[in-house]
Amino acid sequence: MTLHVNDISKSYSNNPVLDQVQLTIEPGEFIALLGPSGSGKTTLLRIIAGLQFADSGSLWFDQIDMTAMQARERQFGMVFQNYALFEHMSVADNVAFGLKMRSGKTRPSKKEIAKRVTNLLEMAEISHLADRFPSQLSGGQRQRVALTRALAIEPRLLLLDEPFSALDTKVRKGLRKSLRDLQRNVGIAAILVTHDQEEALEMADRIAVMNDGRIEQFDTATNLLRNPATPFVADFLEGLSNYMTEGAGI
Amino acid sequence: MKKAPRHILPGFGLTLGISLFFVSLIILLPLSGLFWQMGQLGLSDYWRILSSERTLAAFHITLSAAAMATLFNASFGLLLAWVLVRYNFRGKRILDALIDLPFALPTAVAGIALVALYDKNGWMGTLLAQADLKVAYTWWGIALAMTFTSVPFGVRTVQPVMESLDLDAEEAAQTLGAKDFQIFRTIVFPQLWPSFITGASLAFARSLGEFGAVIFIAGNMPFKTEIASLLIMIRLEEYDYPAASAIAGSLLLLALLVLILANFAQMRASRHLKKGA
């Protein structure tokens, strides 16, 4: 269940966005793609999700080449920046969506789906919201629903596109830990896209610092701070050197 | 002294007053004339006029042809809106502009053009005759003329809603394993549904009252190809104002009923959708 990103390149009308990106994500690992806006991190995530396709390079997951595979076949759960909830469906229906869309033998019975949804909502501690509609939820609750919906398809990998950027600072801090806990409980690898250094440092096992379509350094937070590989990394993480010693409160 | 209620936005009284004045002058006054005429009739007279075989036949023809035109325009409008919103191609702007043409064209011109095309000597007419099909001077001709004049409703109501759809939701559905058709059925269409109902009901209401485009191609045979609005005209020419107003009033109430029902359906469907954004 290891994801290999091999030499992925992508450009929009001669404007390179990703330049031979290499990345390996181990099972159960939580990694962050960290970089300023325009560094290509969201494009990389969307290519991994199958919502965009690379010009060259390949993607391997669990020893299977999925470079050309459609998003719907990849079984990667994704949480979008604005959560992309289905506004015309209740929270329970949002969560059940992925299971209902399955075809033939793989599709659970109605009763089975209802049971699975109940369990998922319980695990995410949002059972009380089951019958609400997205427009009746707070930002933090919406994020919860989006995450639960992504987990409902029993994803093999979890992709998080700036899942905290729509929330205010206070809510954000509390949710970081609970998201990380949820990911640990489910036991799948996750990729977090963020431009927030603190968030990456606090949540990720390893961080890929991105700049101009390249990964400048891919390492643990401690190593990034102690031995920055390039001036950009040192510069981008400046001011966070005390962070590790003082602790983030996890 | 009583304090006048305060509004943040100024000009409420003035703008509402002017609006109501014009609504009364342009819409309500003529309609009240119609209902005043209708009021002259006793209930039994009204019933006698409406239940005459000729009137019933005219209503049957009008309603069925309008339903056909609506069915066609609702589905075709959806398709056309989809093409215009989701794809980029050469001539898209021209196609987009063409859609409003049936509104801009005098309906009589449209009717004459359709006859010229579908008459047995016409271009389409000869083609269809070879397949033993006849459109001009039949029920199909009526449906065709109604379809022509109400095309814009089907497209223009759905198009802006489709433009404002959030593509992220469709991408999310993809990552959750949905196939293209499932995404359309479960994500896209439910969001378009309220505007779809509006478009269909407007097209239907418009088709019910369409006159100019239809009479040229209908043939206007009583019991066969005579539409309700033509029957109104005939009764007027016979100076039978009560009969004309009875038919006209019924037609109007029917159209009103459709619009009200559509409004309810639309409110129900959109109660959970967020406004705007």
C-alpha cells in the first residue's frame, strides 16, 4: 500500500507547474505538501487524486500503475478546500453517497449502507447532524462531514486539500488534532496540502517542502529545521526553529 | 405620534408605488376587463360554452400540443444549455445568440416560415411526404410551431443556474466512485431541477396561448386542428363576447394554475439549496 510518485511533470500552456516530482509515501504515514501558493502542491494532489493528469511520469500504488486510472477507480478519499458537500442532500446522504454509487456485487444493501453510515457518523462524533443539510452546518462541522464522506468509501489513501483554510484560527487548532487522531484510527496514509508551516509541522510525519514545481526537501520536521537542504527551505521555515523545542502542545 | 417604520434602503414607498401602478395598468386592468365579461355569464352558460364539443376539442388539441412542445423544449433546452455552458467551441456565441431569435421574431413570421418549409411543396414537406409523413395542417404542425416559439424558455432558465454550479461537487462525486451518468443524475440534475421546472412551466404557459405562429401551420379545421386561442378569435368575430371571454378566462386560469403549481414545486425543491454562492 505504498504510493510512488515518479518524475511527475505538468505544465499549463508551456508554463511548467510540476517539474519531475518524486515522492514515496509509506502505509499509514501522514505527509504534508508544504509551499507557498503557486508552488504546485495542489496540482500534485489533484494528479494523485486522478482529477488531473500528468504530462509525463508515473504513479504507482500498491505495485499497480495508476497513472492513467480515472479518479473514480482509484478509491482515494479526498477532502476539498471548500468541502464540496452536496448541498441538496442531508449529512447522512452525503456520507452514504460513495456506497450508493457502487455497482453490482460491490454495492452493499440499503440496510447495510444505513448501518455503515450510522457507524461512520458515530466515529466522527456527528451523529446528531445526520438529518441536517450542509447549509445548516458550521465550518468545522462541514469539514467533519466532508472527511466522513471521504472515509465512507474505505479509501486506500486520504487526500486533504487545505482542509483548514476555510476555518478561523481557534477552530482550526482543535480540529488538527482530531483529524490526525481519526486518520490514525482508520490507519490509512494521508497527504495534506497546506501553506501553513505550523500546521504541517504539527500534523505531519514527514513534510515535502515545495517551491516552483519542485520538491526542495522531503524529510521529518526535525530534520528540515536542523538541516535545511536549500536556502529556500531555511528561508521558508524561518522563525519556526524554536517551535520544536517549545512544543506545539500536542 | 406613531413612528414610521424605518428601512435601511431608501425609496421603498416610491418604487413600490410606481411598480404597483404599472402592474395594475398593464397586467391587471386588461385582465379585469376579461373577468368582468366572464362575470356577465351565469354558471350554466359558462358550463354550456366550455362543454360544447368544439371547445373541448380545441382545448384537447391545445393542451396536448403544448405538452408535447414543453416536453421537447425542456429536454432539448437542458441539452442545449449543457453544451453552451460546459464546452468551448467555434461558433458558440452565435449559437447562444440564435436561441433568443424566436422571441425577437414576430410569431406570424415564424408561422409563415414554418408553412413555407413544411407545406407539401416546401423543402421539408416534400422530404417528409416521401416517408408518408405530414406535419403542416396537422396536430404535429401545431406542436412544432409551439415548440419554435418557446425554445428560449427551456434554455435561458437552466443556463445561468448551470453556469453557477460548483464543479468541486462533481469532482468530489468522482473521487467517491460515481460514474458520469450517476453524477448527472444525483448531483447536477437535482440542482438544476428548480430552474428546469420554471422553464418547462413557462414554455407550457406560453404554448397554451400561442396564436400567431400556430394558425398558419395548423390548418384550423374545427375538431381537428383548431386551437383554443383561435376559437376565441372566431367567437369574437361572431360578436359572441361571452363565449370568447369564457374560453379566454379558462385558458388564462389554466396557465395561471400551471405557473402556481410550478412555483410550489420549485420552492419545495430549492428549500435546501443555498441562495447565490
